[in-house]
Amino acid sequence: MRKLDDATQRRVFKAVDGLATEPRPAGCRKLEGGEGAYRIRIGDYRVIYTIDDSVLIVAIERVRHRREVYR
């Protein structure tokens, strides 16, 4: 996150903050073979996260550029 410019950081933080109220927002996708992982798109960046509904936790796994996130 520290490597991102200020505007992108604000957009990512806003999107991640929104996951607290709606962990499956419109446009999120469940990743295949990802053990319950989801992704949201924020411009050219992707946030990969998992949801544990039993204890109401959203765990952010990765925030990376789209060309690097799935490697």
C-alpha cells in the first residue's frame, strides 16, 4: 500500500472500508480455487480477500496491480 500514490491509496481504503458493511459488494467475484477468496476491482488494482461469516471477519490477503495479483 505504501507504494501506491495518494489518490489510489484513498480509493483502496474507501473500498476496503466498505467491505465492513457489505463484504460481497456489487462487482465482486469469487475466485476459482481460491479457498473462498473474493476480489474487488479498484481501477488497475485488485483487492483479494476472504470472508469468515461465522465470526464476521473480512481478511485482506493482497492489494496489487492487476498484472501481478494472480501470480
